[in-house]
Amino acid sequence: MTARIKKLAAILHLHPGTSCEPQRIRLLTALQQLGSVTTDEARRYLDSYCPPARIMELRAAGHRITTVMESLETECGAHHIAGRYVLHSKTMQVTKS
């Protein structure tokens, strides 16, 4: 197990749950700690069933996240184009009026 996967596993352990909120928290924490997270990593190691939806919600909350498309090879040797989410700045505070 790589150091990156260990960090992702630790984040999952600290923020359990299957609803949208813990998924967003896990994804944001991983972005803050690692700088970027792939769609595959979010699904496999952060237990986020639909990472693009959680990213959209994080963007709506004021986080500057860019999606970079990259090629990845699966365990069976197939190549896929998948997203890598990159966090560009610290959280903007969202206040309610």
C-alpha cells in the first residue's frame, strides 16, 4: 500500500458515512492534504460513489477546484480517460445573510 493510499484510507476512517456530507468532507480533506484526487481514488479509497457530484457541490460552496483529464490504466490493462480534481486555493468562507 502506497503512502498516498494510506492517507486516503485514514481520511475515510476519520470521516465515515455514506451520505453526501461525509463524502464531501472526505473529498475536500483529501484535496487539502494531497493537492489532487482522481475520480478513481475518490471511488475506491474515499467511498465516494459519484465524485463529480461532490466536486460540483464543493465548487458551489466556494472551493476553486479544476478538473484535469488524464489517461489511466486499470488493473486489467485497459486505458481510460478520467478526471483529476485539483484544489487551487483555500476555502472561501460562505456566509449566510
